[in-house]
Amino acid sequence: METQFYILLSLKTTQGFVDYGQYFFGNDRGAAYRLFSQLKGQEYIRDTCLLHIDLMETVADLPVKIKTICCTLDELGCNSKLIAREIFRLKNLEEMD
């Protein structure tokens, strides 16, 4: 089985954190790590943080959280734009190979 990488978006509710979106990268560890390092947000997670972005990988079909950042709604907007642009670039480069 191949290791897969993805970014998981979650928000805080009264019942805890709920996942609401995912961006898949495939098996390119380097691309996933490089992109995640460019995202805006805080690595220090506070209780008041309402939005989380997690870098995830699958190991033996099980999800494993690698890193988490906390972000504001404005940062989430910038991050979503960056993620979409990078995935678009990566997928188009794959088609050219």
C-alpha cells in the first residue's frame, strides 16, 4: 500500500472538532510538506482556536496526523487559495509526465 498525503480542515463546535474538508496530494511527501510549511497560521494550538488545518498521511490505510496549525478565517481563505493553486500545478505536471 502506498502512503497518501492530504490536508484536513476542521472547525470547533460545541461537541468538539468536526472535519469539513480535505485536499489530497497523492504520495508526494515532499510536495505535501513544502506546501504545509507555506500555510499561514500558528503552530501553537490554543483552546480558543476555532479552525485547524492538519497535515495527514495514511499508514496501512489508517490516518496519522503529522502537523497541525490553528488559523483565523482570513488565514484560512489565503491558505485555501494557496492549496488549490498548488494542487492544480501538481496535477497538471503529472499529466505532462
